[in-house]
Amino acid sequence: MSQSGQESAELLQLIHALRRYAEVADRAVDAAGHRSGLHRTDLRALTILMQRQAAGLNTSPTDLGRMLSLTSASTTALVDRLVANGHAQRTPSTTDRRRVSISHTDTAAVDGRKIFMPIARTMADRLSGFTPEQMQTAIEVLAAATEALDSFEAPAGPPPAHVQS
């Protein structure tokens, strides 16, 4: 399906706006995490733990490392950091004494709200002037863009050593 020059220009503008949003969002998350003493990978790990716990899933260090594309050593360092700062805990498996599950703590949830609520409030203030129809269209556009990016997932396994977090 071909598009007119105007549609192509608008599509390109939208793609640039999404790229710019992603860049600014990354910087905002990095800055908020830095103010709280958390690395980006720590925040990503906590997000994964919270989502999986909410879904009733256990997460082993191996699971977490795979989802974050980290080596075993990097995963151990990450979990050690999260446990040391009170954001995660290791729980022995009830069925296999060699395995542990990693879960977030209530402290992590409280700290997460402190980090992200100011960002969410600012965004809500800026977006409050849009109509429900405009918001629905934006939701659909973002969902489509997210689905497109999801199709470009990184290959399984940890990245090369020079890319490790």
C-alpha cells in the first residue's frame, strides 16, 4: 500500500517524535534512578520482578539474567545490590534446596512510587488537555509502535562482553 507524500511526511514526523520520546524517557528514568542511587538495570530488574510477582510467577536469578541479557556474574552482582539496598530478597525454593527465587520488597514498591510518581504527574498534567478521542488514538498509535518494536527483540542469550551492564 503506497502512501502520498503528505502521509509519508506525517509518518516520518511521528517516527521521529516517538524516537525523541524514547530518548527523553530514557534520560528521565536514568536521572530519577540516579537520584535514588539505582542503576538503570536495577530499575529494569525491579520492574520485571514486580510484573512477574503480580502475575504469580517465581523468578530465579537465571530467569532474571536471561530477561535482562546479563551474564551469570552480572546477574549475581545485580541481585546482591538489590538485596543489599533492601529492594529484593532471596527466598529458598520449597521444592529444590539448590534454587532460590528473587522477589521485590515493599521498600522497592515505595521507592518506585517515589521515583516515578513525579514523572507520571507531570505527564498527566501535560496530557490533560487532550480529548478522549485524541487519547484513544494516541493509545492505539503507541500500541502499534510498541508491537512493531517488540518484533525486533534481541537474540536469546547475553550480549557480547563489551555490551554488558
